[in-house]
Amino acid sequence: MAQDYAIEAVGLEKIYRPRFRGRSIKAIADLTLRVPVGVKFGLLGANGAGKTTFVKTLLGAVNQSAGSATLFGRDTREAEARRPVGYLPENHRFPTYFTGTGMLDFYAALSGLESRERRRRIPALLESVGLKDWGDVRIKKYSKGMLQRLGLAQALIHRPRLLILDEPTDGVDPVGRRDIREALNALTDTGVTVFINSHLLSEVETFCEYVAILNRGELALEGKMSHLLAGRGYRIAATNVPEQAFEGIRLAGGAVVEGGGNLGSDLEIRIATREEANAVIDRIRAAGGFIESVVATTSSLEDVFIRTTEAEKAA
Amino acid sequence: MTPNLDTKLSRSRARVFLALIADTFQEARARWLFWGLFGLSTLLICIFLFVMRIDLVAGAVSFMGIESTSRRIWDIRKFVNVSYSWVSVVLYTWGTFLAIFASSGLIPSVLEPGRISLLLSKPMTRTTLLMGRYMGNVLIVGANDLYLIGSIWIIIGLKTGIWEPRFLLAIPISLFIFAVLLCVVVLLGVISESAALSVMVSVSLMLISSILAQHQIVVKLLDSEWSRNLWLTLYWIVPKFFDLGAAMRQIILFDREANWIVPVWTSSIFGIVVLWRALYLFRRRDY
């Protein structure tokens, strides 16, 4: 049966209870999140927002307290649900007694791959992550970036349908980052769902089609990246606006008014919607001010992230 | 589920289990535990070879001052059997101590953050993961027991010409008590992730078992009913390291009074309960 969602969490909750004394911590609260099959999805959140707990709940490393989570329609508490998943954890600690080839062979065996298939896949994967000549070297000699690339190969070894990557480019140089991005793009072209948990907003912005922001264990924002970033507002530069008109401009659409704007203007006004922008322009003109410029602006993901987390904080 | 898919899944699970066992061997080798265990066993074998340079048979004859040929053969056999029985006890104790030390770190190491989360993301149950590790440890120690006790048996056999197969009972008995004590190592590994604590408790259990085994004497000396009951309760709970060693010695000596059934089943129950608890806690823990 074809599944619509690679990941589906409904009312998911995780409470860490202390073993003896102390306060319980709600790491995830009533989280409902759906990741469609075949998309590139980014999960964002400040430290302690519950991102890693969410990922670990999906992968069976953390037991959920309430709600449900499925991977391709299968309950995450079943071991078989994890078969189509490739995972690269943050702060991974691969056993250093392995060689690159040995490590891939071990994790591939744990993923259920037959030895003949493993022998065939490993050299090709090592080559694809730029570690062709490093297969027989013990991984304790690997640099951080090399370990990250080897970790990615480990996640890909069994041809997963869902890749869950925790800080995938951590410690990787810019060229390596681009290579990883291209490799992941190629994967999504084949229908693989990529779920990235990252602090690097620019990277998520460049790569992901969908994004969700977690804040204190709750879903603060979710949507298509293009919707979240595009048409986010307008910037109006104006001169000769009397001070008594400021309040009216604010009232016209919740516009933000800043003194000492650029472009030779006295004011720079940021407005969220087209309707509000028109209302503000009318107010400025009615007060005898001059419009110097009107620019449609797009937010960066950082803007969206900060706005969302701060709004939640204020609430 | 179709039979074909069922077979595929079974094969996949077997592959996972074998990979976990192989990984335990690989880690033991990389951490020098494997070589340390076999190196110390080799040292013991060498010491034994050196000791056996003294002609045991001729020495026994001269020591016992035996003259008559028929009696001489019988007494030499008895002497060798007594030697076998004591050597088996030494190997049993030595082997178990070494095995506990060697295996104590192999459970907590797999629970290290960053390693366990990746392992748990694979399509296997937590029970499989822990049992794979457990079996890996048992097989390493089994191989060492086979090497150590088998070598000593061959040396004594070659030297005396008396091949006593009962001596080889030390292999399964040593392995059995190690498997029981390893359950404690696993439980403490899951709870505390501390190799040192696992060793402390397991070795203490071996010593405590030796003290508790003297219950027939101690119970007579204790004046209150509750202290006698406490002693006996503890005796029945704690794995019977001492009793099994004593039973093994008696079996080698053809002693019909040898009681190995009770120590085996009580220790088995202890091991099963402890291992079940370890698996239960492991399934419930967040990593």
C-alpha cells in the first residue's frame, strides 16, 4: 500500500521522568507533524527545543510517553519500522577499532544486507563519499569531516527510503558540504525522503522544501519553505512624515516604524501584507509625507526562525 | 506473512545476531582483552608445563612408596584423579575471575551515547542487541575455557597416560557459572553503565557464595532463627559458584554424593531472573 507520509507523528509526547527525585521534563508536547514521502524536510529549533528527542523517538532510542509515531505507516516501536530508514546521528561515536570498510560492513549487516550485497555496495559508497582510498584505514585516523562522510555512507548503505540526518555537514569543509548536498539532491530525485535536523539555517534554507520549527517541545511553525519565505512583507522608505502621523501608521496595519531609515529617507517602515502596505502609504500621503521607495521583501529562514521563537517566547 | 518473507526475515535476524557476536569479538581483540585473556591462559599453561617437568607418575610412586604393581596402578590413578580434581578447581576459579574482568567493559561500551542511538536505529529489537552482546561474551570465554582446560587435560594426559574425560567437565561448568555471573554484569551495565561496578559486584558474589556455602556449619553457630533463615535465604538466592566447583571436583573423583543438580538449577533461576530484569530495563531506557 502506498503511503502518503514517510513520518507521521500525532499527539506525540515525551516526558523525561527522573529516576529518583526531581522535576519531570516535557521534551515533546502534543506534537503532530507529517512529512510527505519524497520531500526534503528540515527540522529547526533552539537548543533543548526537543528536536533530538523527536528524532530519537522516531528511531526507537527514546520511548514515547503518549501519542503515536509512524514511519511509512508502521509504528516506530516496531523494529521493522526502522528497516527503510538510514540515520546519521549527531555526535556519533563509531567504534574506532573498525576500518572504514569494516564499519560499513557491520552496520550494513545490522540493516539486514547479505554479505554479497555488502561487498558490492561498500566500495561504490566509499567512492561516492570521497573515501575510496581510506577503506582499509582504521577510523581513529579519520578527520571529523571524513567521519561525517563515512557516517553518511553508513546511513545510505542499505538504500533507505527515508534518511534522517542530524547535523549532516557538521565538521565538513565547504566543498564537502556542497558534495553532500548534491548527493542528497540526487537521492531525493529517486524518491528518497530526507529529514534534516540542523542548526545551520542557511543550509536548511538552501536544501529543504519543507520546514518545521520546534519550540519548547511544541510545533511552533510548519510549512513549505517557499511559502514561509516569499512575500513576507514590504519595506517603505518615506520622507517628510510628521511625528504625529506615526501612531496612525502603526494602526494602519501593525506596521513597524523606524526612525532614520535609508535611501535618503527619514523613515523605514516594514509591513507584513500588501493590504497593510497600501493603507500605510495612504496614511503617509495624507499626512503630507513623500514615498521614496516601496520594496517587496522576502524573509530569510533566520528571520522566520527568530520571529517564530521570539513570538512563542512572548506568548 | 508469506513463508518466503518469513524465511527472509529469519535470515536477516540471524545475520544481525551473528554481526553482533562478531563485533563483540572484534572489540575484545581491539581492546586487547581477547589477547590478555588468552595470554594469561597461555601463561598458566606454560607454568603447568613447567611443573609437569617433574615426573608426576614417578614422583607419585616415590612419594607414596608403593611397591606392588597392581596396587601401584590403582593408587597412581587415584593420585592423578585427585590432581585432576584440584587442578580443575584452580582453573574454574582462575578462569571465572579472568572472564569477569575481561567481559565487564564490553557491555557498557555498547551503551555509550552516540553509539547506542545508531545501533538502536537499526531494524533489530533491543533484546537482540543485548543478547548478541551477551552471546559474544559467552563465546569468547567459552573459547578460552576450551583452550585453557583442554590444553591442561592434554598435558596431564600425555604426561601420565591417564586420560580422564571427567576433567573436561570443568569447561561447561566454568562456562555455565560465567554465563550466570555475566547476567549480573549485563544488569549492572544497563543500570549504571559502569564496568568497575559490574566487576565489583560479580566478584563479590563469587566470594559471598563461598561464604554462604558453609551454611551447614554456620547455621548451627547462629543463635537466632531469623539470622539462620536469612543466611539460608541468601544461600538459595546467590549463584552457587562454590557449590558448583565442589560438585565438579566430586564428579572427577567419582564421588556418588556429588550434588550438581541443585546448584545448577538455582543458579540458572538466578541468572534468568537477573537477565530478564536487565532486558526489561534496557527496553524501557531512553538513550
